[in-house]
Amino acid sequence: MPREYGKAWFSMFTDEHFTAQLNIDKFLYMTLLGQPSLNYAGVTPINFKRWRKAIREGDRMPSELEAKAALIRLERNDYVFTDDDTGEVLVRSFMRRDEVHKMPNVMLSALRAAAQVESPKLARVLAAELTRVEMPAINGVSEGTKRLRLNLDRAQRDAVAHLGTLSEAAVEPFPEPFSEDFPEGLPEPFPEGFSEGFSRPWETEPFTEGFPEGFGEGSVVVEVEVAKSPTADGYVGGRVRARPATRTEPPPAHCSKHPEGTDAPCRLCGDARRARNAWDAEQKHLTARAQSDEAWQRAEDRAQAIADCDICDEDGYDRLTLCDHDPDTAERAKRGIALIRESLPKRAAQ
């Protein structure tokens, strides 16, 4: 059953993490979702020529190096994983986002595709994803139903066994793809012309796999599960890269060998800059998340107050006035008006 379309949930375009990514990264992610070669397990072969054409901006065609950099950033944020040795790309959450489990025959195709993955790295990621996808419930006693149920059970066993065996060769943290193209890491800032036509999210640069010397002092490094989107765990991904959880002071912007910075190329300084940018972005995210939680709480409190109130309507209004949900308000108002009226003759006489 060939794919004719891919689902793009509305929540993706309101997810703070996804919308904060570079435009080229978001365009590439959407392009991957729309690839006819993307199977139901979320795996597609690398095809830079096709992708570059899809993400071009006007007449400007992004370079292959730009597309590779976008894949690296998408992997750092757990959207997409790439193995340049086997030539495979995995859209990590595709099986859940596309809800393949709701259609037994499609789920069967997904499991069979998962059993064909060649990359140990992708196998480990996909094996974890499979544990989060429900197997479709197939009821009935007809021969066709029994055969489909049997095929699904067999395909699930085969996929789990294949991915489990293959993933034993994968070691985390995963090596990033295209390392030979970026021996000093992704350049920051990009050299002139490298990212022409695209913006750069300076405050959302993700963590690298390693941290500079002294970065871990006073911090606790954790892995957490996140849920930001109405669609299960959002487009952020089910796993967040290791990050400082309790550190109150920002990490240094330069390595210990160059505390004041240096104009010379220094990979440790580059790591430190990225770690600092990521820390700053995390603080902004935590602040925004706290503000969002407060707003939600206020909204929930108001909704509950309206539901418990016998005075106001469903919008929280007592006729044309915003209700304060206090049953004594009207009586207090009457008493106040009476006092004012009593005082009027006295004032007139004075």
C-alpha cells in the first residue's frame, strides 16, 4: 500500500520547540514527511538532490552542505536520525504521528519495513519507538481476519528481533552524521554565503553530545520525557538531550584555556558557545513554560469558578457585568445605594 500523503498535525505549528527551529530545518522536516520513498516505519533513503529542490528559497538552491547541517540539527533535537554509512534517514515519531496502528494492513507494512532497517543507530531509535505504538486490535473469526492477525504477530516478532539484534551494535551517544564535512563542528556563525537566505536561531542552538571542561560543575545532568503537544509527546520528541537541570549560573561562553575568548579556531570554545546558547535558550523556555502554566491555571480556575457559580452565565457575566461569583455582591450594592440615598438630603441641606 503506497503512501499518498503524510499527516502534519496542527499542533506542530504551535509547538514552541518546533517553531523555534531554523526555517531550513522545518522545511526539510516537512519535505521528509512528503517523500514517496518514506515507508510506514518512517525510513527513507538519503536523496539530497530531491530534498534541496524541495527546500529551495525562490531561485536559490541550498547547498548539500546546508542540507547536511540541517539533518545534524534535526538529529540533535531528536526529530530525525541519519546514518550516512547506510544511507538511511528515520523520521523518529512518524509511526505515531501518522497513526499507522489504526490500520492493521498499514501497521503490517510498517513492521515489515522496520525489519529491513540496516543502520544499528536507526534500529535502536526505532526499537524504542515500537514500544510506544499500540498493536491494532483485530476481532473476528473469519479466515481473512485470522490470517491478518497471524501475519501481524509474526511481523511484530520479526521486527522486534531484527531491531533488537541490530541495535546491540549501536552505542550512545550516537556519532553525528557527516562528521567528515564538519571536522570542527557546525560553524558558528556560518561563513558568508553558507546560509544565505536563511535565518539563524541563535538562542535555540541545541547541545552537542559533549560538554566543555568544567561545564558539569554544580549541575545535574538528566534525561527526561517531555509532553508538549496534544498529539502524544509533541514534535519535540520523546527524549531530550542531556542538559543541566539544577545549575543556576550560566556555563562559561569560552573554554578553560581561553576564558576571555580567542580569534583562533578552538573546538572547545565552539562547544562552550553552543552550551551557553543552549543554557540561555533553556532559561527562556522554562520562563515561557512557567508563564504558560500560570495562564492555564488561571483559565482553569476561572472556568471552575464559572461552573460553580449560580449567578453568571457560561461566559462569566451577570447580565452585562463581569461576575465576581460572590452571592453577597448584590446585597452589598443595595446597602451602599441606600446609604448614599440617605446621605443625599443631608448634603443638600448643608
